[in-house]
Amino acid sequence: MEKADKFNLIVLQILIGLGSGLIGALLLSSFEITGWNDIYGTIIFALIGGYLFMFAGVGATGYFFLKKIKALRIFSQLQFQSLIGLIVGIGGLFFIAITAGNLKLPNFIINSIAILFPLIGTIVGFNFRLSRT
């Protein structure tokens, strides 16, 4: 695998992960579920949808890349690593959110962290073992 292929994969994962995450957030936030019709329910569903679609977008990009290099046998392992990376990224997000009251961070930084930590965790998780093959 060449460095240019790896770079292109990461760029595609970032773009498709962000795009699919945005679509998932918009899609799931538009549902009206009894008992969750307030703004907090909408935010929770948008976050869940965004993270799930982000995970799926990064995985789909990785699937087509692995198919191209004929290494589909390791896809399930990489997808599991990606899920662990997403969980670690969300954990880092919650740690920052809990301590943000003491840090006095501006809202745009917290909002950026809410997108970037899970995305970076998902991409690093997927590509971690891929760099050794």
C-alpha cells in the first residue's frame, strides 16, 4: 500500500464521515417520538444519528478501499477497532464536557470537539491495524 493511497483513504474517510454524520444528525433529529419532543430529545437523537452514520460512512469508505486492495478478510476486525475508537472519542468528549465548566472554553470549541473527537477516534481505530498490513 502506497502512502498516497493511505492519504487518499484518510481524506475520504474524513469527508464521508462528516457528510454522513451530518445526514444522520438531520435525519434522526427530525423524528418525533412520544415523550422526547423537547429540544433535549432532539439533540440526543441528532448526536446518536450523527455518530452512527459517521461510523457507517467511515466503514463504507474502508470497505471499498479494502476491496480495492483485496484485503476484505480483515474488514470486521478494522470495523470493530473503529467502533472502539468511536467509543473512546465519545468518552473523551464527555470528559472535556464535564471539565469544561472549570476550563471556561468557548462554545465553538466544545462544538468542534463534539464532532472531531469521535471522528478522529473512528478513523484512527479503523486505520490502526491497516497501517501494518
